[in-house]
Amino acid sequence: MVSSVTNLGRSGVFDWLIQRVTAYVLALYTLFLLGFMVFSDVNYETWAALFSQTWFRIFTLLALLSIGAHAWVGLWTVTTDYIKAMAPRFLIQALCGLTMFVYVIWGIQILWGL
Amino acid sequence: MLVSLYRYNPETDSAPYMQDVEVDIPEGKDLMVLDVLNLIKERDSSMAYRRSCREGVCGSDGMNMNGTNGLACITPMSQVVKKNKLVLRPLPGLPVIRDLVVDMSLFYKQYEKVMPYLVNDTPAPAIERLQTPEDREKLDGLYECILCACCSTACPSFWWNPDKFIGPSGLLQAYRFLADSRDTAQAERLSNLDDPFSVFRCRGIMNCVSVCPKGLNPTKAIGHIRNLLLQRAT
């Protein structure tokens, strides 16, 4: 058993499962948006109407949280593979975490138009 | 034929270098790479490499031949030689002791971690612990591993984290005991593997499968371990 405290969950299965589940959410969201762009006339009115519906705001928030979790698992793996020195590795991990946190909060602000 | 050899003797060389050697290959014969190394050693006895059974059973002569890991004793020249040239290097990712001889300590340390022995604390029967033919069949494709390290040293995940990621060879052995009907330590074995490095560093690129000289499939075994972990945790 190798111990680690900077990955998303404490367990390898947890990280693995979260990455797969969030990948499905992101794929669904992407497909939906692509479908929307292909099959409806995209202009300010239709776009605003889509984002004014609660279910789509929830779906978007879910996609945002999914990006956060998915990117954390992925970038944590990349940093532990390629950056061997503890200080720069932790700094980059913290920077990634901060960026994702900002994106999620900013996304909520945009979605609910605070 | 031109053979390019990785040479390094820490007592005399400050850095490793490649040495080009011209070797006369007997006409009409498809020699194994090990035979060619033996021809070279007849001329230059300072050339160091491991070999023992010379028939793909002991796993001593794992090396990198024209960029691909394999056992020199069962790899015919016709299969690896490109443009009449053969480049021989030690297994990648492990510290070199001398020439083609690598230090396998990290590899064995990972092997040791998976408890590569049967654990069963129940009283031993008079003769032996029996298995049904079906249960025995589950070990096929797992027990044949000869620990030559060709797979683990072809795996980038093992190159980057050889101290934390168990590697394809160790994981194949881990599943060999997880799948054994006579073993009673499955829960303990799985608990030891459930961290983000030991199993989950595998990214499924299957280098291990493409180089295994025994034709085994560590990626499939890793998939089985992942399923066992998932079943236990969800």
C-alpha cells in the first residue's frame, strides 16, 4: 500500500471510478451542446432561453464539477509522473486546484447571473 | 553484420557508450541473438550479459533488441535485425550494473509486495490442498511468468514510478494468487492494492502484452484486479 494525500480520494478505486463517471457526464454534455448547435438556430435568444432553464443550469453545473474532478485526477497523475521534486510538484498541484475552484465558482456566478 | 552494443564498466568508464562490432554470421543459419552475443564474447571476454538456460525458461537474458524488449535466447536474428544492423541495449528503466546487466532490485521489491505465495491458515489436509480442474484452469496464463522483467521495463508507468507502481509482472503474479481457490487472503491482498499507485498507475497501453516472451497478458490480469477492487468497494 502506497500512501498519498494529494489525490482526489484516498483510494485508487475511488479516483478511477470518479474519472470514468465524470467522463460520461462530460461526453453527454458535449454531445448535447453539439446537437443543440446543429439542430437549432443559435442566436442570443435561443442560447439565453436554454441557459435560463433550471434543469440545464443544473446539468451545466454538473459538467463543471465533473471537469474539476476529472482534471484533478488527470493532472495529479501527470504531476506525480513527471515532477519528482516535492516543492514544485505540490505548487503546481495547488495551482491546478485553485484554478479549478475559481472556474467552478465563476461558472456558478455566470449560470445564475448573480 | 553490424552489431551495436551498449557498453559500460563503472570501474573504467566515466559514461556508457555504444560500441560497433562486425560479426561474421554463418551462412544459411538463423541464429538467436544470444548465439551472436556468445560469438562476440569469444572475441571480447569483457562483454557482460546474463544467460543461463538458453531456451526461454530461466528469464535471465531479457534485453532490448533493436528497441524491443525480449529474451535473447529465443529471439531469432531474422525477427529483429533491420537494415542488416542489430542494436543491443540493457532493459530500459533499471540501473545498469555493467554492459547489458541491470540491477533488478526494484523489480523484485515490487514482486515481494504482492505476497507471491499461497496464504492459507486453515489446517493442512493429510496429502495436499485440492482444486477442481475448473479452478486450476483460472491460473492458466498467470503462473507461466518467468520474471524476466521484459514487460515491466517496457512500461512507462513503471519507468516513472518504479518504487510505487507494482508493474505488469508483479500485478500478473498478484492476480495469480487472487484467482487461486486455495488462497484465503484475498481481502488482505486487495487492501494492499487499493491506492492510487500500485494498480491504478496502469494506463492500459499494453506494451507489456506486446513484449512478453511467454505470450502472457498482464493488462487483462490488471483489469481483473480492478474489477475485484470495484466489486469490493461499490
